[in-house]
Amino acid sequence: MSEQLKAFTSLDFLYQHSPSGLISYTPDGKIASVNQTLCKWLGLSTETVTSSNIYEILNKTGGLYHQMIIMPLLSIRGFVNEVNFSFDSGDHHFDALFNAVAHKDDKEQIIVINATIQQITDRKKYENELLRRKQEAEEQKRKSEFLLNAIPNMIWTALPDGSVNFINQRTKSYFNESYQLGQKDFNGVFAADKRTFCSAWNRSIKMEKSMEIEVRLQGHHREAEWFILRMEPFYNSSGNLELWFGSATNIHKRKLLQLANYSSLTESLSYAHETIDKNEERFMTIAMNQSHMIRKPLANIMGLIDLMKEEGLNQESKELLGLLDSSASELDDMIREVINKI
């Protein structure tokens, strides 16, 4: 074994330059021994550290915790593991995990405490960053829920399978907080509209497409009211469906007015059809009467023409009589055609 290898693996070197800080102190806190690693972290010399007390290198909170919690534990069970302490020498401070074993005499009195100190500054920063992000996420969630609760519409979200996982305060108030999370069937839909709604909703879930439908909702101790229900799919950055965002907008007054206008229009059309039928019948009667009034003298004329044909007339009179007969027949045909069209 080379001299350098012996030097780097000697017990003294391993103690002084261990990756962890090593310290030994008496029950009253007097430091008996410390390695170079811990001195380096504290920014103090070995002489300075060994001439001080354990409570002088802990922050105030850590010192109080050590005195009131750690020392009783060491007296009772003889060891402590992974205690989070903050060390502070004035110019240097760091967070560390503290592990200690108490060595006792025959009377179970502590003689010395040997401890290891593992610096966790980077880990603490990471934990603090995680905590900060968690707090930011919770704050963002709180703001989002506040906004959703302030919106006058009913708002909810559902998982990809349609299970409701959030409802805003407006929804809770409308259904008197009887609406339970995890439901898929939207039991607040009016019974007469439920089949239509469920069919449309299941089709949207299957196709992952948005949905818009007019249905009636039945609130707690309320008459059924008309709403527009909208469901929009939200896809994550990977393109997978993550949530459904739903809303319900009250259109009850508008719908009632629309239905009333439709009913009024239907009545108007019915009345118009009745009027047309009556006028058509009246027109038919008038047309028939007028046709009889016109055809009566025309029939007389055509009868006289037939009688005159039997008289001995000269050639010129016969030609005139033929023209008169042709005109009378043409007029009679026109009257008949008009009556048939009516």
C-alpha cells in the first residue's frame, strides 16, 4: 500500500475529512471534539469550535429544541435520527440533518454525545422550491375557485369518463348542495329531458366532442327551468383529454317567450288557414252564382241561334249567324273553364 493511500485511509484522515460533520460534546453542551469538515462549514477554526458550546453554533430555535426535546430523548433511548437543525456561526449558516448517539456510564448517566451532521442546503433549497410551487398552485387554485364561484352561471368540471369532480357555489346553491361529486348521470336534469340529455352527453364522451343542448333543470324545491348546457373538452399538452368543462346558463324567460311566440304563430297560421278556407268557399259560391247569371242569357242567345238556323236565311245572314254562334260557344267554354279551375 502506498504512503498516500495509507494517509487517505487513516482513521484520523477519515475523521477529519469525512463527507459529514462529526462532533462530540458533553451533556451540558461543551464541545469536546469536532472534525475539519464541520469547522469548514461553520467558517471557524478547530480551537474556536472546541472552546464553545453546542448551543452557540445552533440557531435559537434549534438550541431550544435540542435542550427540550433532543436531550430527553438521548437520556431515555440513547439516540436520535434525522433531526432537522439549522446551524449558525454568525458568518455562516446552513441546514443539516442531525444524528446522535449518547454513551452512558454504569449509572445510565450520559458521558458524551457523538453526532454526525449532514449538510442539506441544496436539498433544503429544493424542498423550499417545491413548497413554494405547491403554495403557488394552491393559491392559483383558490383564485380559480373564487372566480368560478363569482360567475353567475353554474360551472362544473368532469373527468374524461364524465364523473363530476368539481361544482361551483352557484351549482351547490341551486341544488341545495345535494349534488354529489363523482356522479355521471346529472340527476339535476328534469325527468322529461333526461333521456335526450344522457344520449347527447354519452355521445360527446365517446367522440370527445363539445356539446350544447337546451334542457330543463330541477333545482331543490324549484319549478323546472330551461338552461343551455355546454360541455367543452380540455386536452393536455400531449393531446389527451384531461377534463370536461361544463356550464349552465339560465334561459327560462327567453324560452318561455319563444314558446309563447311559437304558440301565437301557430294560432295565427291556423286562423289564416280557416280564413282562406272560408274565403275560398265564399268565392266559390260567388263564382257559381255569377257563372249562372252570365250563362243564363248566353244560353238564351245560343237557343235563339239554333232557332234561326232553321229559318230560311240568305247566304250573308247565315255567315253572320255562324260567327255569332262561334263567339257564343267560345264564351261558354271560357266560363266553364273558369268554374272548373275554382
